[in-house]
Amino acid sequence: MDDTRSLEERIAASLNRLSPKQKKLARFVLDNKYLVSFASANQVGENVGASAATVVRFAQSLGYNGFSGLRTAIREELPTYLTAAERIEKRLVNPPSPHDIPQQVFHTDISNIERTASNLDEAHFSAALDAIVGADRILIVGCGLSAAAVWFLTHSLKVIGFNVRMDIDGGLSLATEIAQLREGTLMIAIDLWRYTRSTVEAVHASRRQGATVVAITDSVMSPLARFADFVLEVATDGTGHSLSPTAVFSLLNVFIAALSFRLPEQVMEALRRVDIMYRTQNLLFRE
């Protein structure tokens, strides 16, 4: 096994062959790296109802020399990988000075974009792009923090000529939209950090309908990542109490740019129609 791969990369490569208990372990390890870096195999196992031997075998299945090897690898990455709650607590207990906040936020967002770019799975991105181009109907879903990204991508795809709908509310409206999906259609699901039941269940339902599913999420262990056809991971570290959506929007911009170059005639014709409608309906402000 390639010893230079990160823990996330090893888990992603092994995901399909992990047992349900090992997947639960993987989720716990990724979410609690700071704790795991100092805990025993028995202590880690107790948190997920697994034996110490199961924890050791899990570490070995990822290519580490037992649990101590996994723990050493995590320690080498600290303090970069504190859990979300620990990072928030640390930031709020020791806040930067008001003068430093703007540059700290900008620096964090730039880092998120750089990490997202360097970790971009080109095969999944290309396949997702093909799925968008080939779909006769596209449904984009997500709520809470993800709702703004859903709205932005829906509007951007509509403007350049795609048949796209969105749902940010769940419930009956989402069920109605999913009922229209079938083979040849596409769902794009966006969900971050505290994954919402409606979005995860929508992914399952869409797969049952025969639709292709593209997930945009923040972890290889996200429920969306486990059940989607193609997964794109984004970095979402924040400076205050909240996550940052900056890298999500940057990734969506990559999709829009790629589609514009892939389908220039469709895009230009669609933009002309939109421009004519704006002018005939007198929708734009003019002095």
C-alpha cells in the first residue's frame, strides 16, 4: 500500500470492503482525530461498540502497522485535524483580535479552495460533468447551509439552457420532484457537516428510481459519499462558529465554466434568449 496516502485517502480506497462495524469506526476516527490520537484501541472501540481487536484489524486493513501506526499518522497531522466542535471551541475561547479577523477569514477560505482543488477527483468530476450534459432532467437538493449553493447552481444551469429543478424544503415537494426521476435523469445532492435526513433519503430514493446521483459533501464518510454514484469533496473549515461555503461555490463555478466550454453553442443560444427576455420584460434597471 502507498504509505504516502492520507488517512482519508486510505479510507476512501477501502470503503467498499469495510464491514458495517469498520465503517462506523472510520466515521468515528475521522470525526474524532484528536481523541483517537491519544486513546487506546480499547477506548476507541468502546465508542462504537467494537472490541480492541476489531480496532486493530481496522487499522491494519488501511495499511497501518496496527492501531499504533494509525495513531502515529494522526498525531503527525495535528493540530490541523481537530474535530469540528473542538475547532469551534478553540476559536471562540481564543478569538483573534478584531483587526486580524478579515485576513484570517480570507486565509482560511483560500486554504479551503486550495485543498478542494488539490483533492479534486478528476475521474468523478469528469463523470459528473458527463452526467449533467447527458441528463434530460436534473434535480438539485440540499437544505440549511447547503440551500444557498443549491439555489446558485440551479439558477446557473437554467441560465445556460439545462432542464433543472431544485428543492430546499424537503417533504411533499421533494417527494413530488423525486417521483419524476428515472433512468437518464440526474440528482445533484449538496450536504455538509450535520447531514440532513431529507437529503440522504432523497439520494436513496433517487437511486431506486434509476437516476444517477452526484454528491457534493465534506467527507468521504458522509452518508451521501457512501451512496452516490460520483462524489466531490470540499473543504469547509471556518473561522468563527460556522463552516465556510466558499470552496463549495468555487467548485460550482468550476462546473459552470467547464460546461460553458463543453457546450458553447447551447450556452450562447440560452444566454441570448435570457437577454432578450430581460429586455422585453424591462427587468433590468437603466438610468
